[in-house]
Amino acid sequence: MSVERKEVMLEVINSIPPPLSKTALVKLLYFLQECYDVGLGYEFTFYTHGPYTHEILKELDCLYEDGLVRIERRPDLFQGYPGFAIFGTPVEQELGEGINKKISTLRDRFGLRNARELELRATLHFIRHFGGLEGGELFSTVHEMKPKYNMEEIEQAGRELKDLL
């Protein structure tokens, strides 16, 4: 893992109000790379909960082993479902004005969203950019792939992401 990726991941973790789930972290790093052009070098594929790469969780384990993050199993992390909550450790680091600004923009736009909301938005973005679909066809495809989201939720998320789609 490059030092830069480790530092960027830690800064994202520290910038988001806790608790931050593993799923949410993956989606936030997806947006940071794919929408805000931070060259992290992750290769995302589509998985059960949207864009995913195992590299992020491996790197999160490294941060844990280095004592830079705390990971706690929570029986009710999200709407009564168990999960792992990630807590950062404030660390003095200089990422550069450009990356810090992009992380702030990410936090302001997505930082208060839960994993379910981030999953939908990341899925919309992924299918649009890697599947080439748009508009009603995009929304219908996402609904077919993820029927847990109703069309109203999907369309609302699409409107919110209009500038990124």
C-alpha cells in the first residue's frame, strides 16, 4: 500500500462523523477517486453493495494494525443490523491543498449519508459510467439490480448526483 493512500484513507476516516461503517468507507473512497479525481489507483468492480475493491479493507486492516484506527463490532450499527464501526486517530499530516479540499467537498456532500444511501448513489454512478446508461434506463436498471430501493428513492438520488452522472 502506498503511503499516500494510507494517509488519504486516514484523513477520510477522520473527517467523517462517527460511526463510519466499512461499506460507507469503500463508497466514500470510490467517490473520492472516481468523482473528485484523486488518483488512488483502486480498481473497483461491481459487488453486492455496489462498487467494491478488497484493497480498501486490506489497507484498513493495516491502519488498524498500526494503531491508527479503532474498529468495533456494533450489534446495531445501522437500523438494527450489526456492522463494524471505524474510528480514526487524529494525526498531523500534509496531503496538499488540493487533496484536502477534495476530501472536504466529499465530506460536505456525502459525510452524513449512511451506508445504504451511499450504496445507492455509488451504484448509480458506477452503472452510469461503466455501463453507459442514463436517465430512465439507468434508474430502471438500478431498480432491477437493487429492488430494495424504490423508483422514487432512485430518481431522487439521481437528481442529487446530476452533476456527477
